Amino acid sequence: MKLQQLSLFLENRPGRLGAPLEAIAKEGINILTLSLADTAQFGILRLIVREWDKAKQVLEDAGWVVNLTEVVAVDVLDRPGGLADALAVLEGAGLNIEYMYAFSVRRDDKAILIFRFEDPDRAIQVLVEKGLHVVDGDELLSVVSG
Amino acid sequence: MLTELWNDAEGGFHPASAPDFLPKTALVQVQLRRLRAVVSLAYDNVALFRARMEERGLTPDSIQRLDDIQQLPFTVKADLRDTYPFGLFATPMSDVVRLHASSGTTGKPIVVAYTREDVGVWSEVMARTLACCGLHRGDILQNAFGYGLFTGGLGAHYGAEALGATVVPISGGNSDRQIMLIRDFGVSALCCTPSYFTYLIERAAELGVDLRALPLRAGIFGAEPWTDGMRDHIEAAAGIKAYDIYGLSEIIGPGVASECSAQEGLHIFEDHFYPEIIDPETGEALPDGEEGELVLTTLSKKAMPMIRYRTRDITSLISEPCECGRTIRRMRRIGRRSDDMFIIRGVNVFPSQVEAALLAVEGTLPHYQIILTRDQGLDQMTVEVEVTPEVFSDKIRALEDVRARLAKAIEHILGIRVGLRLVEPRSIARSEGKAKRVIDRR
């Protein structure tokens, strides 16, 4: 149920984001989703791709430091309050969210939320108990690529 | 008797090491005889030395005791540049069998020359260096010092052959091949700059090669200052003993001094290179044990004798006996060169201090660079540190924390504010020779 997220260290200057994306594009690896967190000096690019192990190898061979983290994807209806409802469940269970990002999928009127929990296993248990839908890798792929 | 003294695989003390064990009185006799000869040679054949001695009313006969050396004028690096290329040669070119030159990053390079006899002395002192590091016949030495105009490659090469070891003359660079040969040849010793070896450790890990599991047991490192912390890292990560060796082209190249198994200072081959320590400000000679600038006089060089050459390296001499049994004096490891030092906002800073701070925080030494700039008349120092897999995290907060701890550790040691920037891995240029740690843009 957990997804592997790749994180890359980038310096915060023009052109730095393009290079890793090009490197994995050249290998025919498609990005399912990404997020970029940044400070004035540096940024962390977080990627979810289908062939994460191949992407990790490609990026490391090209010289990036790549960190592998387990994240959890949840889908909710793409309507006002969809995210708030999911967060309420997590908050109620006392689950600590390190960070999250979201994207919507037009076809299914769904929004996918990606969470980085301190304890992903317990988070999944709680989410499933509360009737939320945890999306696994194959599902995410079929939703995103149609 | 330590086994270290028995350097020959066939069970003998290597004859090349004999002068390391001369009784003090015999050593002083050799030094005085050679000093008088080299001063005469320089006086008779090198215009610059002759003019400077005449200015002081000196002749070669002024040297009656070793201490008389203190009357002689110093030689500095600028003298080599001013007389470029051949102005300090004491023999005709027909007697010179080899030229080497510095890379010449600033202005003209400096050129050094060797007669056949000089090459013989160089081979001898490098053989003694390698013997000091515990090498003997039967050892396979991978020589990753650069071959060419730089003295490191050929110096180590001739020394290893003189000792009877097997040389792999791979020169610098091509790191993947370096690692392949270390493994495939069962290399037992390797020489290069310490910064290049830390890169090889990094690369071997990427290639899945565990250096600790290989026969490699000794690393002979020189050509740049390095810290004890860096030594600990190298010894643990590669499973070897890491020896510091010292030399400079102006004197002969590598082969001036070397650590022994005790790793408590470097034995100076003082039957060929006479050491003094001076106060760098006043030029006054200082007694053994006191820290100052190392000054060297070549006692047996023919093609290009150096009289009282100021090395800019800061150290002190150790005259107490060494546990290895060698009688020649030692010098403390060079932590800093007086020309490596930079002054920022009135504070003297040595790259080794920054290194110590980075090591304390990260446990291993990351690649780093110090950038000096001037912003509205005020000097700024920024340390760029490459992010390593060990400290990288997907969380901004964790990285900010690493950045803050590194900056704080440096500020704590230097007592001044510094900028600290985390940069991408491999974004700081690697060197196959001496690492360039300081970029001064002021």
C-alpha cells in the first residue's frame, strides 16, 4: 500500500530542476506526480514515478543524492471539503504529518493526496479503518495514465 | 627490533634505510661536509647566491660549523620565478638529465633540475620514505601521483623501484580503473594526494567495492596538508594505515620526510635536507620543539642547490628519539602552510580549521570549498559543502538543521560569522592532485 517516493537535493538556482527530470525522461520513465519544497538556498524535489528503482539508479549514476521515503496516497472526491474530511480523520487519530501534497484527476473527479507520515504503517491502518481509500502503486498508475 | 626495519622480503634490513639510523655525531659530520660542498657549489655557479653572499661579506669558508648556516641568506619562491627558467642552475645543461616544473597556476611556473646523481639521491630518499611506511620487496605499489612535470609521480616511481617493490604506474585520474586494478592486482599500497584517495573511497563504495576486504594495507599520502580527522576517516573506511609524507619540488619533490609506523611526526632525511625552524616574521632561527616556518637546505643536490629555502610550511622539529629507532629528527605534521592561510576581518584562518569543524559534525569529511568575497567593503566567507547521502533527508527541516549545525561548528572554531551553503553532490570540482580549497574573489 505504501508508495516509494524519491527525493533529490537541488540548489535553488535557475535550471537546476530541469536536469534530473531530463535524465529520467531520457530513460522513458514517466512521472506520476511531484512536489518541490524550497528555501532561499536549496530545494528538495520529491517524485513519484512508476519504476522508482530504475529512476533512483539513473539519478544516482548521474550524481544526485537520492533519498527513498515511503509515502501514502489517499484518494478523496474532488469537491469542497474533500481534503478537510480526510485531515480530520488523521488528526483525530493523532497521526503526525511531516508534509503532504495533492493533485486532482479530472476523469474520475478524484483528488489524490500524498502524505509523508512519521509512521506510515499505523497511518494506513487508521485510514483503512476509517473507510478512506488508500491507493497503491498500480492503482495510482491506472488513475493517472487513464 | 621492530619488524618495520626489516624491509626486504628476503629477510634483510634494506640497506637504503641505513642513514636513518646514523649516530648523531656521524650525522653531523656528514651534514657539515655536505653543507660546505653545496655552499661552494652554489657560490661558484649561481650568480644570485654569490651576489647575496658577497653582500654579507661571506665566502664558502665562512661555514665552519653547522650553526654558521644561520648567516646565509634565505631563498624564496619568488627567486625561482625571477630567474625563470634556468637562472638557479649550478651545472651546465649537459649534466642535467631531468627537468620538472610546477603547474604554474599563478604566472610563470617554477622549474627544477636534476643531474644523474640527483636522480640517484631522489630514488634513495623515496626508497627510504617507502621503507619508512613499511613497504618492501614483494609489495605492489599503485602510484596514483601524477606522472609528468609534477614531481610526485616519477619520484615515487623511482623510489619504489629502488626499494624493489612492484610499481603500477597508473598516474592520477581514471578512478574506476584505479579501483579495478587495486582489486584485480591485489595492490598492497597506494600513493596519491589524501583528497584524491577520499574520492576513491567514495567511488569504490558507489561501485560496490569494499576496500577493507582487499589486500590494500598502506596509503602513502602527500602533496597537501591533511588533518588527523581525515586520516582516521581514511584508515577506517579503507582498512589501511595512512602515512603522511612530505616534500616539495624546490627541494627535490617527494622524499624530504616521511612518517614511520609510530605515526608521530615525519622523519626528515636530514643527511640530504638540512632543516631549520625560523620565526616567519623576524627570520630568527628557533630551537627544536618551537613552532615556526620550516627552512630547508639541500645538502647534496647538484643541478639546483637550494640554500635556506623558505617552505612557508609551519611546523616544529622533534629531536627526542622515535620508537621506530630512527635517529634522524622528525617534524610535526604540517597542519597549515603560511600561504594557505587567509585573513578575513582581521582573523587568520586556515582551511584545516574549517575541515576540523565539518568533520566534527558529519563524522566524515564532505567535499567543501571556501569562497571569499567582498561585499560593500566587508569581507565575507562562505563555505560550500556538498550534501552527502548520510545527511540528506526528504525533510526541509532536517536539512536546515544540518546547515545550521555546520555553520555553528565553524563559527565556534573561528569566532567569526560565516555563510554556509549546501550544494549538490559533485558540484565542487574534484582534483586528481592538490585540492583547491579556497577561492578568493576579493
